[in-house]
Amino acid sequence: QVQLVESGGGSVQAGGSLRLSCVASGYTYKGYCMGWFRQAPGKEREGVARVHTYGGTTFYADSVKGRFTISQDNAENRLYLYLQMNSLKPEDTAMYYCAAYSDRDYCDTGDQQSFTYWGQGTQVTVSS
């Protein structure tokens, strides 16, 4: 059973930066689509970015393009997902979740229902 644990959330002023990390354990192979989702109070959860663990095309929500960068690290015996968030805005305030689904080669599907594994989330708060 794949387990995902996020870290790196916190409070920052508008214009600041944060880097979120997600570490995976319990996997038996490394072919996954991994992504970041977020949910603000009173709003539905939305996809932020995703990438395959073997690299390749990255996908971003329009609201974060040019400000956020997703990356992955599957060297040796580790599997990590990162989200570098720059130029943060108050509207980026949300609980951020790491999620994954098994796919040997592709990460084309970004629907939440496709993501099988979820972390517990890490809070990001951006003040104006």
C-alpha cells in the first residue's frame, strides 16, 4: 500500500515562497502519476499540478502557471514529489495534498477520481 506524507507548508506573506515535499513509501515499482491538489475553506478541491515519476510533461492549473514548479525525484530507493511555490498570493491559501495513481508511462489524467493514494495534507497560508 502506497503511503504519501507531505511537508513544507507554513505561513508566508504575499510574494513569498514555499517548497512543499511529498515522500512516498510502500511502493513496489516507480511508475506513478503524482500530483498536488489543494482545497481552500468553503471551496472544492482542485488540481494544482502533476507529473509522472519518470519525468516528462508537467501539467499546471492556469492559476499557478509561471509561479509554481512541480518536480520529482525517483533516484535509487526513494520517490519524492516537490512543489516550488513562488510569488504566493492570498488566494493560494489552502490545504495542499499530494496524490498518486499507478500508471507505468503516462500522467494524462488529472481527475481527482483517478488518484488512488492521498496524503494527509499540509497547510499553506498566505497573508496580504
